[in-house]
Amino acid sequence: QVQLVESGGGLVQAGGSLRLSCVAPRNIFGIYLMGWYRQAPGKQRELVATITSGGGPNDADSVKGRFTISRDNAKNTVYLQMNSLKPEDTAVYYCYIKDNRGRDYWGQGTQVTVSS
């Protein structure tokens, strides 16, 4: 079973910052897309940001200018730097990976709570 290891969630005050990390195991061959989704209570899971193997990012409008996604291909790791956090950013954040064969992998989720 493939397991993505997420870290970096927590409780922060509005205006603060957090950095999420997700490490993919080496047995995922040919990672194409890495990214983050989030799900707030009572809401559907939504895209936060993704980044291709070539480094092209895709950010949701709600996080543009505040969140930055990056990846280290040598370490099979994707990061999400979250600045200027707002209470509406409170959610469980899930790491997501798509490999070159189109298979999807999800992390267990890490809680991010932003207090006002």
C-alpha cells in the first residue's frame, strides 16, 4: 500500500504562516503531478494548488498571492507555503499525486486551523 507522509499542519492565528510537506514513497514511479486539496467541514474537497513535474503551478483563486507550491523531485517531496492565513483556510489538507500512468494517490490529511 502506497502511503504519502504529510506534515506541517497545526493551529495558527489569522495572518500567520504554516508550511506543509508531503513525501511520496519511492515505489511511485514517474510522478507527474503533485499537489494539495482541502476539505472544510460540510464542504466538498477542493483544489488548493498543484505543480507538474516541469514545475508549472496551478493555484486556486482563493489562495493566489498567499500560498506557494513547490516540489523537490530528488526528494519526492511537495511543499505548500501558506502565508497570510485566514479563518476560511481552516480545513483538512490532503496531499495528492498523479503518476505518469494516470493513477491517483492521496495522503491521510493534515488539519490546518486558523483562529480569528
